[in-house]
Amino acid sequence: MKKSAIRGGYIISTPSNVLEDQYLIIEEDKILDITKELPEDIEDIIGGDHDIVMPGLINTHTHAAMSLFRGIADDLPLMIWLNEHIFPAEARFVDEEFVYLGSLLTAWEMVRSGTTAFCDGYFFEDQVVKAAKEIGIRAWVGEGLLDFPTPSIKDPSKAIDTVRSFINRLSNDRLVKPTIFPHSVYTCSPDLLKQAFDLAQEYDLVFQIHLSETDSEVRQIKEKFNMSPVELLDSLGCLSERTLAAHCVALSPDDINVLAKRGVSVSHNAESNMKLASGVAPVPEMLDAGINITIGTDGCASNNNLDMLGEISSVARLHKVIKKDPTVIDENTALSMATINGAKALGFDGGTLRKGAPADVVVLDGDYPNMVPVHHAVSNVVYAASGLNVKHVVIDGQIVVKDSRATTIDEEAMLKEWRRIEKRLKQ
Amino acid sequence: MKKSAIRGGYIISTPSNVLEDQYLIIEEDKILDITKELPEDIEDIIGGDHDIVMPGLINTHTHAAMSLFRGIADDLPLMIWLNEHIFPAEARFVDEEFVYLGSLLTAWEMVRSGTTAFCDGYFFEDQVVKAAKEIGIRAWVGEGLLDFPTPSIKDPSKAIDTVRSFINRLSNDRLVKPTIFPHSVYTCSPDLLKQAFDLAQEYDLVFQIHLSETDSEVRQIKEKFNMSPVELLDSLGCLSERTLAAHCVALSPDDINVLAKRGVSVSHNAESNMKLASGVAPVPEMLDAGINITIGTDGCASNNNLDMLGEISSVARLHKVIKKDPTVIDENTALSMATINGAKALGFDGGTLRKGAPADVVVLDGDYPNMVPVHHAVSNVVYAASGLNVKHVVIDGQIVVKDSRATTIDEEAMLKEWRRIEKRLKQ
């Protein structure tokens, strides 16, 4: 079988285990070895003596198609932003072509910036699947379930059946896995939430949901149910190790205990929460409680990029200043969130570079100014790097980015397509 | 005289004045025009139909040579970080060669990420001058004045004379201007501060100082002088329109009023303050008071990069979440801080693209994934861009970065030099 190698000045096996001057050997879709000596039967080598080789980044919460709304509206109060800009734009423009082209743009931006797997929730998810497979990125995809009609599911009473068909179409796909994605406790009835969770259990899937993103969500749910959003989900039996809860900003200490006890994973979306002024998630407290914290960018309309390396840096910095303690969320913790913790939340065997692991590997170009010198490779990744430092990306053993260009699509031709739809959105 | 042009899909003249599909015309060191039609006598054209052309970024607070300490120590309490890592490393390694090579690395990272001018304070500043001129970046440089011996001034009693000679050596330099840089109120006696300010007035120079960076600085000064650091400087007559105060985190409402009344400019160092957990500067309050707020990265040991585009994004996001108000520091305000406000603080005529202004211009590559689509060019600059999107940079009419490579140094040869000194630092 064909073997290839990646040369690294620094190979980050895990954040606490950095190997210097080694080769990472890939056979088919797996990591065969990490070794000082280059084996003789290697067919290709990428990477270089000063490059940093690291596990692919895992973005656990996004709405891929929304990259086409990047910068459409900023710096506005949340409800004006949503009701006067995002919802009308979605009602007007979101169709199959929009979701396909937006998701392809997102998948391109993700691989170009070192993300090798993402968890998506939006509409027309068959198109997200198509885009992800075209780029060659791993994706966990969820068709949005809501009480009311969506762009893709006009009749809410057929939502569960629609999702069941979607799941069946994806059975045994190599790169793309279905998830169940009820939007939130304020847009889904208890009955819909229960049905959704039952479906996740039936097919053994990730159950992803927006949870306690803002104080106003918590107020609204408490008024209606006399419970916090976390307590409501718990009362419905929707919290378990398969639950991936996005945002989790407005949590009480009791909420944190419940999430920890149920083994829920959290997708922390720091930059989106900052930009929308939603608040700061109590990440240090959740870590202390033993919760598996992962990192997501959220959609591009509220971020406005998909750069996980920038996101890691924001996570590590934000909580230090909030706690006035520079030891909070050290660099190893921050990088773990974006790799091994993300893998755990998705039930995926990746997130580290080790023998037998899936070959999802990112190479950062060591010849960029911001990567010199290297006193600690993990520090440079967490605090100095940008996604644009990414030189090569391997997913499932396939080189999807080489010399900072996607190998799987015609970038120039696609730029014309994205600009065509940009013109339409501006009309 | 030779004329050249920069093509832009979007030319950001000022944040509130974006021109579409134009050419920016440069003659010698000045902007001659911004025009729809390309004049006939143009010799060179750079840029492209989808690129964003913007004013060069101005970094108003850094310690350039410290890039060689990037990642040397992170995630530590401030006093352990300083006393056990930074000060010993400085005592051991900081000499003329270190400052030259560190400053050259910094100047390279800066121009590659769109910074066209910076304000520096450190030791052996003749070496910073040498590095800045070699790269071709504008620099405002200040030799550190302290009560005790520094790596470059062994006898504190000779500090003022040493700085006077430094100023005289720099008279009439085109790109590099001297400043006066007493380190802080906790490392400089009132007498030294007064002498320093007199010198700044004598030569009509910027007076830069660290001010109220932490609560502990404020406590220490109040114990000693029964005044806040701001009040102490004001009592010494050191606050005026020539004063550029870095950090300004721990300010009282009275302090803010004093800074505003005296016309002081502030260098806001958000990412460094976050990483060191110093606190969040009251920037919205300072803006309300009418203070000229600029942006600095601080040194690389506490940031750990010099990417002003990343810094702008952090500034815009941080204050929104702190104030729980997404309208705080909108994108135009954030970009103004890093351009026109920085220019004002340094007494420099740049910071905007307009007829007759200095030709300090940055071109962002519109073909990167994170720059597509362009609903609002300023939004993409502030919230989506990274310094690594920078394709071309012109400073004083000279192309110093072309196709993301510095034109003024041999990058490969210099990487060998920086790695040579990296090895020495690790011994």
C-alpha cells in the first residue's frame, strides 16, 4: 500500500506531547507511525524542517451556508440584526443553490484554514453534504427542526419524517455523518424536542441544539416553563453524552452541574458571543465541573470568519481577562478544545496524531514571520498563528490543501460562482 | 515624474468613504488621485478587481525586539512571567545584535501584515532605526528611560544626555522619528519624568509612556504619592497633546476626564491586556470623553503576534461583550483607531487615502476564502481579515511587500539569521 510522509520541525501529537524533527507516516487513511528516520518506501513527502504539524481542527458549531451573508449586517442590537436583516435575507435567498454555494465557500475557507471536520446545522442539508464531499472535509450535518416552516421543510408536521429520510440517505457515508438538530428550546416544542431526541437515540447520532445563548432566552423559557433551558431539556430526557449544546452562555451553577452530570458536550462560540454581545460563557467553571468543552465559530453572519486558529486565541485570551487570571485556559487546554475534545463530542476517533488514528493532519508554514522563532510550538499555534498560516491539509489520508491551495476544487472557477451569487444578494 | 497605480475593487479612503472599482494613483511619495479611469502615463499597476485597498495600519505601542521572545513564557501570573522569565531573558540576551535582529523580524512581520508605521520603546534604539530603515517602514522610536541601569544605558545619570544624542542623530530622517520614552511612573522618578517631558517639548516630540496598565500599578503609586498615575503625571505637567499613553486599563472617571482635558492620545493594547489578564481598558468611556484612541499590539512576548487586523477585530469584539451592547465600537470606529487616530497621535499626516496624503497603502487579496463575498468592505477588514490576507504594501511610495513577500530584504537569508539566534536563546 502507498505510504506518504509529512516532515515536521514540530509534530504536535497532543498538546502535551510535541515531537521535534520527525516524520509522520500515512498509509491509506490512517497514521502509520511518527518516526525520526524516513522509511525507504515513501512515495511523497510534504512539509518542511521548520513546519508545525498538528491534528486537524474540529469546528463543532456552524451554519455553513451563511458565509454568503458575511458582513451583511454588523454592530446592531440582536433583535434588529435578526429580524430586520438575517431573517428577511434568509426568507428571500435561502434555496438549494444558496446552501450548496455557501457551504462550498465555507468548506473551502475551513480547509484552507486548517479545519478538517465541522458540525453543521441549517436547511437543505443535502447540499451541505454535497459541498463537504466535494471539498473532502468531514462533516456532521443536521437539518434544522423547528415548530414552524423552514426554507427546506414547508410542513412542520413532516419534519421528523424528512430528517429520517435524510439519515437513511447518508447511511455508511465515509466522510459525512447525520446529526439531529432541533434549533433551540424557544423554537421547538417539548414534543418536537422529545421526538428529535428519540430519533437521535434510534440511529445513535449526535443531538445538537442551541442552548442558553442569551439572558433573554433564559427569561423567556423560565416565564413559559418555570425552568431554565437546561432544566427543560433535562426534564425531557434530552441531555446525555450524545448532546452537543452550542453557546451555553447564560448558565446557573445548577445548570452547569446538570450538564456535567449528563455528560453533555458544549460548543463554545466565543467570537460570535462577543460580536453579538451575548455574554461570556462560564468556561472555566464548566471545565472545573468536568464538562467536555469544544470550540465552534458559529455562522459567518455573526463571526465573520471561520478561522479556528483565531477562535482558539480568542478563547484563551477572553477568559483570562474576564477572570483577571492569566493561568485560566492555558494553551494546551485551548488547543485540546479545538481538537481532541471536538472529536469526543462527535464520537470521532480523531483529534490527535498517533499510530492508528485517522489521517487528518494540518501543516503550518514555519517560514511566515509570525511563526518565528519557535520557543514552544503549541504557544505559536494558540497565540501567534492565523488560519492563513496553513500550508497543507490532509483529511482521511487525502491531500485536500497543498501549498495553500485546495486540490479538490477549481478555486478560480468557484470564485466566479460566488461572485455571481454575491451580485444576486445585493439586488 | 513616475506614476504608478493600485487597482481596487474597494478603496477605503476613510472607513466611512469606500470607493468601488477605482485606481489609486501614486506619484513619488504621495497619493496623486483616486480615479475611475486609469491615466495613460502609468508605469506600474498592482492590485486587482476584487482587492481591498486601505490605508496602512499604525501600531502605536510595541517593543519590537521582543519578537525573539515570542512564546518564551505564557499563561503565568504577571509577576512570575516578568521576574522569572522576561527580566532574566532580557538581562542575559538583550544586546545590540538581539535588538537589531528582533526589530528586523518585527518590522518584517509588520509590513507583511499591513502595518506601515509603528511606535517603539525599548533599548539600543539605534538598532531599531537600522531595522526599520532596512525594511522601509515608518517608525517612531524611543530609548527606554528608567531610574536604574538598562541593557543600553548602564549609568542612569547619563540617560537624558544619551537620548539627546540619539535625537540629534535622527534629525531630518525621512522614515524614522525620535520620541521620548520614560518607561512608566513606577520605574521613573518624578524628576526623570519632568526632564523627559522637557526634552520632548524642546524637540517637539511624542512623549510615550506606559500608564495605569494594572490595578497593582495604581495601588503602588497611590500608596507612594497619594495620587493615581494619571494625577501624578498631570501634577508633573507631563500630560498634553504630545503624550501617548499605552494601556490605560485601570482608570477612574476622574482620570478619564484629565486625559481628555489634556488632549492625551491612548494606545489601547487589547490582546496583551487580555493575555496578561490586566483588565479591560474603559475604551467606550474614553471615546465618550473625546479621547483619541489608537491601537497597539504591545510586544510579542505578551501578544504573541503583531497582526493589527487581528487586534482591530479583538478590540471591536471585546468591548461589545463587556458592555453587553453590540453597537459599541462599530467597525468604522475600530478601523479609524488603527489608521487615522494612530496618525494623529504621532503627529503624522497619514492614516487615510486622499489626494496629497503620504502613499502608505495596503492591498488585501480579495481571492482568499475569508474575503468572499464583500457586502461591506470595512466589515471584511475589521471582522473577517487576518494580516496574512495582505498582498501588497506601499510605504512612502515604495513597494515594500509585493505578492506577500518583502521586497527590501532577502527573507530566506534572514530566516537563517533568526534561527541562529533562536538556538542561542534556547541554550
